[in-house]
Amino acid sequence: MGEKGISKAVIKRLPRYYRYLGELKDSGVERISSGELSKRMQVTASQIRQDLNNFGGFGQQGYGYNVNFLYEEIGKILGLDKRHNMIIIGAGNLGQALANYGNFESRGFITKAMFDQKKELRGTTVRGIPVYDISQLESYLKENDIQIAAMAIPKAGAVQVAQTLVSCGIKAIWNFAHTDLNLPKDVMVENVHLSESLMRLSYKINSCKLK
Amino acid sequence: MGEKGISKAVIKRLPRYYRYLGELKDSGVERISSGELSKRMQVTASQIRQDLNNFGGFGQQGYGYNVNFLYEEIGKILGLDKRHNMIIIGAGNLGQALANYGNFESRGFITKAMFDQKKELRGTTVRGIPVYDISQLESYLKENDIQIAAMAIPKAGAVQVAQTLVSCGIKAIWNFAHTDLNLPKDVMVENVHLSESLMRLSYKINSCKLK
């Protein structure tokens, strides 16, 4: 694999390529040129060629990209050819929204269990996924093979929960709590800070008005 | 304002500065050096100085930054000193999660109404916020002063809803639907593509294992 030293910016764009290629594949398109892909994705053709060259250049001059092959290859690079078992900490609205996304499952992300501190949620299910009491988290992780933990909980208890997850061997955290977790370097964290996203929108509105 | 030509990367970091400064303020800290802020935020002190110099350099050599002043100034840059009225399209789990975030309100983002196509949701409320039928969207927007629309709906109807929003004068969309909206350039869009975020996490796990 020629993936060493790929910039974060390229990696950030890969899921978007994957999405567009998936849509092309679903609509029966077999080949696409960087020019056509450029029009659809509103990215320059030269950026597309540069980005995809990072992975060994799947395109051929005058022929274009083989959509299915490229879709599969990018899928492999993203690890989507593997199954990842996931748990969700927090069974409130956001946790339930995550549990209800059926298409995570079709990409290999299987939610096995949810955990919450609210006693009234214990024993309930979301789309068939059981909700356990947070006190059962450690024993559950010891007995089950889980790779990813999504944290859909408020900031207050988040750092402590993250430490528990890490002490139980979790190496990948999808963090929706609005705080930085400061975990060991071998733990992968992907943050989704919704209020920061809303502030960026507010910045755009505000800076647009100033012009 | 010296904000012309500020890079996207700096703007992306501003909400994080705002969060840390808010926490410092809440814990009674009045001044902080770029060195101390650097330790807390795990960003180099020189990056902090560079970033904050974009806004006129609020720091003083040997004195540090005035936390409250910097917090307020960054807040203004982000437009958080203004009130933004918001609606949420989609009153499912995700829409409800957004409606339930009380701290959006404390930053000036006031959710006034929600819209859904499910008849059984019509007439319900979420934290006091009324849910209307999606058919009422256009008339609602004509009669009310709304600046931001959050779209917490699936991909399928998203492009059409976005066009309706834009035709009713909405200039800022917070988009959770997993598709690009391709709107006129004067419409600000902030995308939150959850499945792409999950794929980036999967990439990190996968590329880590390959090493």
C-alpha cells in the first residue's frame, strides 16, 4: 500500500470520493474521467488526479477511472471491508439517532450495545440493540469484542468514561461530548463537536455581512 | 476588523479557542500566557500567537492574554454576540437531539420551530418548541424572521427541502443530510456528515494496524 505520508486533507476527502463513487456505481456508471468527476464533486480535475494518485493511480489516460474498482479500493483504504463492532455510550436522543442509522451497518459498523446511566432506560432496546446500565460497561467490554465506542453523552462525565473505555482496551473513540479527551496517542479519537460546527456557520453569516 | 484573508484552518480553530477561554473564565482565570494556553490546548504556543494575531493581537508581551477580553472578542468574530433564530427540519432523534441542546441557546441560537413530514408529530413539542407539518414551512418562513435552518433529515428529500429554504430567503443551512446541496454561493452551508466522520475513524484504525 502506498499510504505512507498521505496528508490529513486527502484522508478527509476520501469518504466524499467514496460517497460519489457509490452513487455512480448504484446508477450503473462503470467508468468516469477525472473531468466528469470534477464537475459532479465541484473539485478541480487536477486535485482529483493528485488525490487518487496517492493510492497508486487507478486511472488510465483517455479511459478514466473504473468506478467499481476505485470504490472498492477506497473502501479498503477506509477499512470498510472489515467488520467493526461498536457500542454507544448514551442512549438519549443523539445516541438513539446513531443507533438508528441503518447505513452504518451496511458499511460494516455494527452497534452491539448501548449504555446509559438512566435507570429507566435499562432493559429497553433501540432498533433491537439492548441498552445496559453504565455500571455494566467494564464487564461487557471484557466479555465482548468491541473496536469502537461512540460517546453521545454530555461533557461532564465524558473524560472519566473515556478513561474507563481505554482501560478496557478500546482504541477508537467517536466523541460527541464537547470536550477534548486527552487520551494516550495509540487511542484514535474522532471528534464531532456540534456547537463548534454551529459557530463556524455563525462565523460565515457574520463575516459575510461585514463585507 | 482585520479579518480579511483569514485562512479556513484558523477559523476552524476559533471555536476551540472560544471553548477553552470560556472554561478558563468560568474557573476564575483572568490572564493566561500563550505558553500556558499551549499546554492546555496541546497546540504550540507559536501557533496560538499566530492565530490570535490574525485578530489584531490581543496579547501583551510578558503579561499574557486577558481571558475575558479575548473570549468576548472571539465571540464577536464568531457572531455569538448576535441572536440567530433557527428552525430544525426533521423532528426525529437527531432533530430532537439538536432541539434539546440547551447550550446552543446560551450562545444566541434560538430554535423557534421544527418541521417534519410525519403526521403524528404535528402539534407535538420538544422542550417547548412546536413541531409543524413540513407543508407549513414556506408560510412559516414568510411570517417569521429566521436566519438558520438545520436539516436533520435523510438524504432523499434533502436537496428539494434546501431549495425551498433558499427560495424563502434562508442564507445559512446546517446540513446533516448525507449529500451535497449545491446551493447558490451566497448561501452558507456547514455540513455535518456523520458517516464520513465514522469512516475517518475507521481509516485511522485501519492505517494504524497496517504499520
